[in-house]
Amino acid sequence: MSMEKGQAQGRIEGLREQINYHNYRYYVLDAPVISDQEYDELFAELQRLEEQYPELLSPDSPTQRVGAPPREELGTVEHSLPMLSLHSINEEAELSNFHETVRRETGDQATYVGEPKYDGVAIELVYRDGVLEIASTRGDGVVGEDVTDNVRTIKAVPLRLIRAEGAPPLPSLLEVRGEVYLPIAAFSELNRRREEAGETLFANPRNAAAGSLRQLDANITAQRPLDIFCYGVGWVEGHTFASEWEILQSLPQWGLRVDQRCQICEDIEACIAYHRQMADARDELPYEIDGVVFKVNDLAMQAVLGERSRSPRWAVAYKFAARQAITRINEIFISVGRTGALTPVASLEPVQISGVTVSRASLHNRREIERKDIREGDTVVVQRAGDVIPQVVRVEIEKRDGTQKPFTMPGHCPVCGTEVLQQEGDPIVRCPNIDCPAQIQGRLEHFVSRNAMDIDGMGEKIVAQLLEEGLVRHLPDIYELEKEDLVALERMAEKSAQNLLDAIESSKQTTLARFIYSLGILQVGAHVAEVLATHFGRLQDLMAASEETLQSIHEIGPEIAHSVHTFFAAKSNRRIVEELLAHGISFEELQPTTGSLEGLSFVLTGAMERFPRQEATAEIQKRGGRVTSSVSKTTDYVVAGADPGSKLTRAQELGITVLSEDEFRKLLGYS
């Protein structure tokens, strides 16, 4: 091993240890000691070194959370010890009966551990010698599904355990039980994106978590911010526990996330108080819970109590009251969102649900209204879940008296009067006017964001102030702001105002891809914007493209093609684009793709002497090809530089053509 490589190995190991420690501080202790930027710099350095020395790559490296090729199906895993379900109770009297049974059969006064009952997906993580080996769902309690690749994408799940100062030694084998969940805010955002894309909505965070965890492509799971709480163990080798509380204290010391709201309850009165406390806190939590779990703390007492066929006799789930109510829909009105989506909303007769007054509920779209046959004047069951907008669960059909009125979506935007559009097969009706007042705040926030025009310092609060003061009403107005306008804003000093003006001026020099993305065209994210910019090279050519031309581009399907064509066909949108360009926004025109690699998929691995990876990627995309991160059956070529690592082995196993750097250059047309 050369000295240079030896130094690199030492640095790589040091970086992994640092990153694992900072993950522990962030996800387990909720007490980070470095900034996000400092963390990102450590992570980026590790990525660079691992790319330079792929033979030093390790499966438990923090960089290896995503990258497994899509599966054809999920495998199965048999649990060493069954993952039992819990017996549910709903009344204090039932909790008292449970306590009396425990006392009678053990002959002792038990203490309990109280834990929130998460509304997620039960999971088992198996660590062998401290390294995550396999992850599986509960399944039927005996056999679950292998979701290892998907669980690896969850940042709160350590790929390698740590041992904090003063912690007990790591077990040689540790089976950890926990619950994977989707935070409420993430659930709301996921459903918002699905609604705007015309996709079926998830009914609740639990369904969203389950659907995300069971994806065959881990890259999809990685885009959904799943989280986890660990609450118990299965089979353990190399360590013994005396109590549930000891388990909950030990797991965080090994880097595993445990909910700090878990609590020791010394007697039945403390259990009842804990249940009431969690019920009161339920609506303030960032995740869904539907009750509290009580476990006998002493593991020896648990062994005496034993198990039923499907549930332990030493634990119960004390459920909360349902969060539904019956009320009446007074009228249905339309709300217009950032992307122009027209969302029907029910104005309700106010009703109390979990201590909160609910007076409106989202009806999502025309298709949902028709599916549930919702009408103005209907008596309906309404459900509230955390801070998610309340939803109409069902209509009480038998309570109709003939006065109810069917709802019809309007033909024009209720805010700006523009004729609305609806693509065939899409349940969402949209206002296509980029200048619609209802859309302007969201469009402004998107326009100035980091991946768009990247105007540093113009965040949500500044945008809101500019709109409130009437200084900005349209996107181009940003480039007409003057210093005295900004200084007049709340908490805006002269230096801050000048910095913002400088950022606005600097944003005028951008790229075509960023500008396309900044316009907020439906279904055009940063990647699709890059594809369009690379293919057309000039904005004028993109604006003039037909749907057929757009559809002919790899990765551009009929829905995106229709969305892009419709956007640029609207006179109001073209006018906004022209005004932005007139304010000095410019970008280097690109050479359109030649199409010589049209439809071909490449994977780059190892270090190339004359072709940095970023440049090689650009050359492939310029010719109509695409670059992916993992080798699969759909890969056409693997370009292998020095020290290519496991991707080369995978390519050889699948019989995929492997190109040397010289062969790759010839394919591109270089001599």
C-alpha cells in the first residue's frame, strides 16, 4: 500500500467515525455540535476520497445509504423471536384489570414502562458485530419482508453502531425492534405533491410510511423522510438486560434512537396520569400516535406472565379516543395553490375534534368528490389527524333530505378569471396563469430558491413583506427593487438591503436549466429542467417546441410534455418570461444534443485520467444519453477508470459492455 493510499485510508476511517458521531448527536441526542454546513463538508470530503479510492469503500460507510439497484420483489426474513402484536384496551377499568392480573400472577407490585404507541410500521433491525446486517417488517409476526435497502436510506438508522462513553459493550448480535414512521409535516408535503401531480393520496401517515418502506426501488424511499423510534430487542448475544427501562437506556448509548417521552410508571395511578398526559400532548407531537403502550418493567416478571398465542400477557396498548366527528357541509368553495391547482374545500358547521374547533376540510379534487358523492348540505364524518388538514371520511347518505346540491368545478379561476385547464386523466383542475395573485407568493418563493435563481437573503419572510407592502406583484418586479424600498422593510438595515440588491443583480447571470426550473412549470423539477436545457440549448427553441417534439426526448413523458407546452402557450406566461429577460437575465446558450447516445444508459466508476466525472456526465447528456448511479439490467455501458470497484464486478456478472477510458472517448467521437 502506498503512503498516499495509507493516508487516505486513515482519513476515510476518521471521517466515517466523525460522521457517525455527529449523526448520533443529531438523531439520537437531538444535540448537534456542528453546523449543517460543517457536516456537509465532512460528508463531501468522504465522498470524494471514496470515489478516488473505490477499493476502500465499505457497505457500512455513511455514504452508502442509497445505491442498491431496484428489486423485482421483496424477499422474506424469519424472525429469531416472534414479533407479537399487543392486546388493545380502551378504558381505565381495563387497565386496572390488567394491573390486577399482573399483581395476582406474579405476587408482586409491578412497575411499568409507558411508551407512545406510534402509528407506523413495526420493524426489526439485526446488527452483527455492530454492523447493520438485515432489516425486516413485522409481517405475520414470524416471517417479515426484507426491506434492508429501504431502511438503509433512513438517516436515523445507524449503519454501524457506536459505543458512547460509559456505555456497555456492544453485543455481538443485537436484534432491535422499532417503529418506522413518516412525520406529519412530511406526510402533508408528500400528499400535496401527489395531489398536484394527480396521483392517489395516502390516507394517513401510516399508509404513507408502509408504502414508502415497501418500495422495490430504494431511491424512491430515499426521497421520503422516514424516521424511526426503537423500543425493544429480540434475540441478543453478548449482553443481558434486567428490565425494559435498561433496554431503553442502553439503545441510545449504542446510537439507536429512542423516544425521550418514554417514562417509568411506579403504579397504576402513574400509568393513568401518563396516558392522560400523552393524550393532551397528542396534537402537538410531530408524529402520529394512537395510544400508549404499558409494559411490565421487570423482564423476570415478564417471563412469569408469558404470552398468549399472538400477544404478550405483560403488555397492553391503551388506545386514545377516535378523532372523528359528525357535522354538516354548509358550502364548497375553491382554494387556488402555488402551482395553480384548484382545490375544493368544504366549509363545515364548526365541530370540536380532540379539543380543536374544525370548520373546514379539504376535498382534494373532483375525482375524490365524485368517489365519495359529496354534496353541499351533506351530513359527513370528519377526521382530524395532527396538524394535517381535516378530511371528510364519508357521507351519511341516510340523512339526506333532498336539499343537498351536487358540486361542479368552475370553468374559470375564481381569483384571476383565467380559463382553467385539465389534462386528460388528471383529476386536478389548474389555473395556467403564472401571474395569478393566488399563486404569486409560492411562485416567488420558488423563483428565488437555491436551485432556481438562488437569490441569497430573500426567504419566505422577506417575500411576504414585499407582497404585503405592494413592492412586488409579479416575478419581474424583483429586478425593479431599489435600496430605499428594502430599507423600509421591518428589520432590514442598509447593509442587509445592499447585500440583497447585490444578490438580485448576481442572479441575472444564471444557467438555462436554473431559469427553466425557476418558472415553476408543473412537473418540471431541477432534473427535468436540466434535461430540457441540455436537449434544446436555447430557451426560444424550448418555448416553440410542440408536444410531439417534447415527448421524443428521453425522460420526458406525455404529462411533462403537455405541461411544458401548455405553460409556454399561455400569453401571460410568455409575457412574464420576456419581461424577465428584458431585466437582464441571461445564460449561455448550449449546443443542442446530437442524439448519438439517445436512449443509452451509462454508469461511471473508478477514476479517469483525462475525463473528470462531471465532464464525462455532461458529454453523455449532451448527446442524449443518461448517467445512473447503480448497475442494473437496463444499463447499456459501464465506463471503468482506475480502481473501479464493485460496479465493474456487477457489470461483468450481468454481461454489460465495459468501456475503458480510451474506448469511451472513441464512442464520444474523440480521436
